Amino acid sequence: MPVRPENAAEAAILSRRSVRGFLPDPVPREVVEHLLDVAARAPSGTNMQPWRVLALAGAALDAFTADLVAAWQASLAGGGEPDGPEHDYYPSPLFEPYIGRRRKIGWDLYGLLGIARGERDKARVHVERNLRFFGAPVGLLLLADRRLEIGSWLDLGMFLQSLAIAARARGLDTCPMAVFAEHPRAIRRLVGVSEQDHVVCGMAIGHEDRSAPANALRTKRVPAASFAEFRGF
């Protein structure tokens, strides 16, 4: 049975999902800045607040995504700079139950997009849409000092979740995007950040395009009874 919200905060959490197709309607800077101020109230060990955000919109967003796509395409053709993630998102090899969950969402999404196994050209079109923030009017890049340790990464996750929930409460949708961590060197060159800046991820913000096939995707969550142990209740 689906969990039913009992208040506005729960409604924002339960209605949040990763949207992969956005309308071009702009989101004003004051709204984005307000959402970041709200998200900055996320828990942070000893109040270190390790997050840094580069927010892109308009011509700056268009130029960045066009140049990043061009760099990616050049690397595929063998004529571009080598790039790749500077941290592992998943263990290798991945194991159950996690690999099964990952495969399911991958094939569910590709099914909605009409991408069959082995259709690399279609898959590359999807990657390009990733690099363009799925058409969102606002694209965020999350950066962190590479000297920070895992505790700060926990803080970054809570910051991103707070941002996504705050956006949802304002009627906006988001998509946290790991794809940008796969292109750190190109991103640092294109936006002029230092080698000390670790490219953690991106986030798209905007209004859902309900006609986008990918937005029909609905994921399931394992209930608390399956992953939590209760004692003393």
C-alpha cells in the first residue's frame, strides 16, 4: 500500500521524484536563491556546511551544456580530452539486492524511451539529454573541496534532499544527476573552477513536462518493515 501523507512536509517528500523532461518556463533567480537558503538549513557535522553550488540559467546554461556535449562527443570520437569520474558511485562488482534494483529502473526507463538492448545511438541521445539537464531552465553543479571526507559527503546528501523537497513544496520538480561527476575535467575547464573543486553531481530544477515519456516512470520503495529492526516498542 502506498504511504499517504499526513501533512505538507510529507506530501512534498512523497511527491518528489526524479523528473527527466522539463518545460522551458523560467525559474527566477530569487526563487532559486531562496531554495538554496532553505536547503542550507540541512544538518551539517559541526556546522561545516561543505556545499558549494554553481547555478546556471539562460545563456550561461545554454553555453555550458553545448560545450559539455561537444567535449563529450569529441571524446567519443577519440579526439577529445580523456575524462572520467574521480570517485566511485557504486562498488565493483555490484551485488544483490542492489544490482537487481539498478537493472530494473534502467530497463524500465529505457522501455519508456523506446531504447532496446544494444541500441547505442539511442542511448547516446539519452546521455546528451542528461548533459543538457533534460531541458530544465536551471542547472546546478554541486562542488566540494576534495580534501573533505565521508562525513561531509553525508552532509551534501542531506543538503540535496532538502533542496529537492523545498523545490517540490514550491510546485517545482528536480532531478539529482550523477552524470556530471563523469566529466569533472571538462566541467572545471568550462566553468573555471579549480582542481581543488570536486565535481560531486548536478541537479535540474524546473516544471515537469508531463508529455515527456520518461516522466511516466514510477519507482517503488522497500517498506520500513523490510529494512528496519524495531526494539523496545
